Amino acid sequence: MVERERRFDGSFEESEATMVVRAHLRLQERQHEASDFSWMWATRNPGASNPVTMRTSIWYDLSRGDEGTQVGGAVGAEGHGPWRFVRNGGLRCMRLARSSFLVLRVPFRKNGGGTHLN
């Protein structure tokens, strides 16, 4: 009986160690995914999607618009109030006036596009 419990404990510890290794690998994968900005270069291609929807997140490229205008921004990104795309320190970005705000409409999955959400 004691021998059977020891074998069970040993197999339990092995399976637990395997689960820990798998969890650690998943965590490293997600950390790498969060630090990989290659998607931003992909949004510059003609006909590319902006925002980019990944398995765990949605990424908006707010530097893609035409300088001095409100044209060319991410789909679902709306500036309310005075705003435009500008070049700041050599980088293109979206600039909102102090009285403005930005709305990012997030495309939800599996709920009809989010039209029925509160």
C-alpha cells in the first residue's frame, strides 16, 4: 500500500512538473508576443488591416495617417474634437487638442460584432 502511494506521488509530481514547464513556456510566448512590433510594419502594406487582431489583443497603429489631415487612421479609431496627424520629433503620430478625446472601437468576437453590448 505504501509503495502504491509512493508511485502515485511520484507520477503526480512528474505531471505537476510538466504542467509548470508548459505554463512557463506559454508565459514566455505571451511576453514575446507583447514585445514583437513586426505587426506595425505589416500595417504599412497596401490593403493591410489596421487594427491588427491577434489571439489575445488588438493593436492600433495611430501613426499611419496622412500628415496634416484626419485621413488614413485606424478603422474604429475616432478623434472627437480638434485632431490631426502630425510629425513630432521625426515621428508621425495622432495629435489631439486638450479638449478632445479618442474613442477606440474594439471589434469583439462571437457576439455579432459588439452591436448589442452596453
